Amino acid sequence: MEHLDNSDNIPYINSAHKLILKCRLGSSNDSGDSLDSDLVAQRSLQVPKPFSELQSEKGDDSMYEIEEVLGCGKFGKVVKCHKKGTNEHVALKVMIKGNRLSAAREAEIFKRLRRLDPDKNNIVRFYSCFKYKTCFCFEFELLDISLYDFMERREWKPLSVAEIRPIAQQMLVALTALKSIGVTHSDIKPANILLVNQESKPFKVKLIDFGASCMTSNFTQFHEIQSFGYRAPEVYLGLRPDESVDMWGLGCTLLFLFFGQHFYPTSQCEYNYMKFIVKLHGHPESSFLEKGWRQYIRVTRTFTDENGNSYDHLESLDDLQKMVPDIKDPTELGDLNAFIDLIKNMLVVDPLKRILPADALNHKYISMEHLNEVDKSPYRTMAKEIMSVCEFEFRPETHWRHSYRHKTR
């Protein structure tokens, strides 16, 4: 906006700068990498394939007014928009030019996701996708803040295992649904799980951001997925990943809520990460290691600590109980032990032995079976009330402890 520097129209200049600071998406040149504030997009714009195959659920022509930038990512930004045609607010994910293949892949994933009920399966509701100039846009329902932002607002105060349970249950439902359509999310972490409305529906959550998602059958041995600190061991070791990486990511997310900080090292030092894995989980079986092409722990190496981990003193996941020594109520202590048991089954190094999401839904921590024996416990009453946000179904015929032996990938 160099042409405005010598202008006398101060109010206009201030307004223009405010809009740029608030609403710029990508480059500020005239090639279409940035979006205007007032009329962001019209549904009548030419929509190229594959976006033409995904029509709007509402079938209306609309214009969007950007009100707030909600987040930034590798491929673009997410903005809160006022949709003038329907007078409602939506979230618009805008991918800048150069990401056509990524946009096309994400659109194909959403074609699959439309087979699922987004509310029953705790997945963000997708409305449509279209192109504006050189930007690819995805329209979603507007949700509340992420679990990461929620914890930050709490000043990283940990959640209780009773508060973590509804989040775990809803995400296990989501992973079960994704597995049923052959999709792996590939980036489960606190930032990608959003509260729906924490004020009116405490701990009601939905899974978002399918930009890294993949058809499970399309994974190759050299796929590098997931964020540091939430990445499954098989990805580090160069094995062909599958949907079980999402279970690992969810286990790490639940521990983040439990501790109020990342549990596994988040630095990019892969050796440091694998050192912590070996210390906490033991040395992986040779048959598992031989499947990978990387040799982090097949040879003798000297590891150096980077960005020191707060839990170096832990010898195993069983030691998690020592992190909350102030729990005296036997009912709450039993619930903590149930939580730890589920975590141990989620964070199994060998993905073939990792618990399946459908079986994890039947684990006693989720079903609260162990709490049924204490009908008059105030803790049980509180835990049941917190879980009321979930569409809860317990299937006692499933024997989760042995299900991994019959797992097919």
C-alpha cells in the first residue's frame, strides 16, 4: 500500500491497514494469494475439479466477510467468516496457491467423510469447497477453541482423569469411524481437537484438520507423518504406517491433558526421542525393528538430551501414578489406575499389539465398569455427570484384551 503513504485520508488509511493486518492470507500481491475483507468469495466463481464433485450441503450462493483469523498452518490459514447469504458464521480454511495437490487430496478425504454422521462420530462438519482466485477454500462449521488453547487458558493446569474420559471416548468413536471408511487422520494432537462449546457443552469435542489424512491403503514405507512428540515409533523407524498411528497420537494427547504439557520429547532430535521410548517402554522386539529401514536402536549410539524432558525419572508407564501422589480417595485412585492401564495399551511400541479404537471403547476406564461397584461414591456421581456429554454405548461382548491378536491391517 505504498500509494497510500502520501494520502491525506487518514481514516481510510487506518481502515486499510487494519484490514490487512487482520485479514491477509498469504502474499499481499495482486496474484490472488490474499483475500479481501468484505467480499471474500462468491459461489458463482468457476470451481475446478475435484471441487466440483463436492457440492454445498446447503446449495446456496454466498459471500463471506472475514471477521477473525483463527489459526495458521503450513498450507494456509483458517478464518472466521460471516456468511452473508445465510447470515451465519462458519470457519473457512484457505489454502494458498501451490497447494493444489494437497487441496485435491483433502477434498477426496472429505468425500469419504461424508459417509459419516459428523455429530455422532465427533468429526467436524464439512459444508463445501471452492476456489477463489488461486486459493482453495474449505467451509466448515464454526467450533470453539482447541484443547491446546484450552489448556493454555487454564495456565497448563492438568485435567483430572474424570475430565479426560469424555474426550477420550469421543475421539475413540471418531477413530473407529475413520477406520470403518479406511481413513487415517495422521495428525492427532491437542491442536486438532476442538471443543464444540465449552460453556454450554463442557468437554464436547470434535476432530478437525484432515490436511495430512490419507487412505490407509495408500501409505508407503517412507511416509513421514504426525507432529514431533505425537509421532508413533514405527514412523521414526521407517515402517509402513497404518491407522494405529492415530491411537498413538491420541494416547500422547491424553497424557498432555493429564500433565498439562507434552509427554514425549517434541524436539526434532529423533535419537533423543527413541532413547526415551526405549527407557520407558523397553527395547522393541527384533522382529519389529527388522521391518524398518532406519537403524536408530539396532546399533550402539551415544544419545544427547535436547530440550530436557520433565519425565526422565519415569522408568515405565506404571510410574504415572507417582505423578499424582495427593489422590487419597480409593475410588478416584482406582479410576487413575484404569486410565493408566488404557494408556499402556494405547502406547504399545509394536503397532500390531496396540489396542484398536473399537476395543478401547470397551475398556473399563471408558465404560466406567469399575465404578459401578461404588454406587454411593461422590466421585462416581461426578464422573457420570461429566460423561453425560457423550453418546455412550457399552458392548460387554467385546473382549478387548485379546483383540489385537486377531487384528488385520
